[in-house]
Amino acid sequence: MEVTIQLEPTGRQLELFGPADRHLRLLRQSLGVRITARQSKLTITGTEKSVNTAAEVIDKMQKQLIKHRSLTTTDISAFISRKDSPPSAETSEAISVYSPKKVVEPSTAGQLKYIEVMLANDITFCIGPAGTGKTYLAVAIAVSMLKKKQIRRIVLARPAVEAGEKLGFLPGDIQAKVNPYLRPLFDALEDMIDFAQMKKFMELDIIEIIPLAFMRGRTLNEAAIICDEAQNTSGLQMLMVLTRLGHGSKMIITGDITQIDLDTVRESGMVEAIKILKRIKGIGVIELTQRDIVRHRLVQNVVRAYKKKQRPQKQRT
């Protein structure tokens, strides 16, 4: 089996590889793999199990460098033996959530910047392809704020159906209609709060997961408000969402502007809002890229392949 890994663009490859490639030699000897370094890529060859283990260890090595600015052979040996790295104290980049065994941490330099932008601004726009952690990290920040009593509630909203939210055409009651569209938000929450606690929070309206249209007419004070899939909002919908922000609240708006499902006549409300608001103090804009994809390593290759296909089409138009 052979796998190619695109390294983080941190400019710290010498530290990652170690003096005279010492770190790579340790991986080769410990895991029985062949590792070839070419510019910003590593190619790993060996059995499926050993290649997957090596890829996981290299991912942890990169995270270690991003967070702690140092990497030693002791750290790498700990990663290989599937133990946590020795310095286990919670860092300023770690996000504490309700699950006692869970601390959410950035996996890439882009994700680290995203967390910093969310913490520094009352409104944050985050754009990027699928798998970059846009929604997951936003939910983690919201849950952390709730745990620290910095807010009193979390409101998670999504356009319920691609562009128009035409719920009447779907079978079942309102809950059955919207649940499939809100499922990604439930999935993120379930990873950070145990089911009984989450159910209690939802019964008390401490956590709300709602279609975007249900935000109309409300003012949300002391809340973390997340608008997901915001590339599918119209200009009026985005204005409606932005004006829900109340005192002591934080708003995070996420979306993938390469997957806009609106008709071609209308501009995405998210794209329009970023153009209009990006220079206002207190509003942050961050763009994640395919380098920040943290799902299966093939997702990066899929995104890259589609980008290459779209480029010639744009040139022809």
C-alpha cells in the first residue's frame, strides 16, 4: 500500500523530519515502512496497517509542532506507542467541552487561526470546503462558552432545504421535515455532550437547533449563534440572521461558497455579506482550504480533483 501526505505549509519541515531525517528514520525502523520526502509531500509505502499508523503518527507530529513549537524523538516514540504526547496540559488552543474525555484541538494551522478569529470577534465568517471542521469547531467554541457560563444558550441554525426552505413538500410533522437537514449539527453536539445532558439542555431551550426561517423576529442575548450552510442564504436572509445578534452574544457563520444551491440569478447572502462587512472591526473572516481537510485523506484528493476540473471550465467562460 502507498499513501501520499500533503504536509502543512508551516515552513518547519526540517523540524518535522528531524536533524539528518532522524524522525523519519525512527518511523521507518519502528513501523517497517518506506518514507520518501519530496518538497511538501511524504510518500509512505508498506502494509496497510503500518502505512495507516505512520500517517496517523505524522499527523500527530504536525499538530505537536503547530501547538508546542517543538518535536522530540520522545514525542514521536509516544505517538508510535499510541500514547498522548508528554506535555498534556490543556493549551490555549484546546477547547474544553462537556465530555470528560474530550478536548477539541486544532489539527492544522488554518484551524488554529479559525479558533483565534472566533475568540477575537463577535461575528465570524468562515468559508471552506467540506471536511475542514468549519461547523465542528464552531460548535466546540459554543459548547465551551456555555460550559464556562460565558453565554446562557446556544442557537444552531441552517437553511432547511437548499435555497428555499419549502418544508411543506416533505412528509411528516415539522420535526420530521427538518431533522435530516439539521443532522450534522446534532452529530457535532453528540461528540461533545453526553446524550442525557444534551436532551436536558434541549428541553430547557438552552440548546436550540432550528431551521433558519425560525430565527425571524428574535433578538438573541447572551447566546452563541451558529448559522451553518450559509452559502445558501439570500441577501435578505443573511441580513435577518446578522440582526439577531444581541448583547453578550457571539455569532459564527459558516459555509462552502463552492457549493451554492441558489439559482444563478441571486447572489449568495454569505458572499455578499463578506464583501460588505469584512473591514468592520469586530467582524472576522477566515478561509479554510483543502489543506485543512481532516476527514479521510482521500477527501483532500477529491476536492483537489474537482478544483482542477472546474478551472478549465471557468477559463472557457
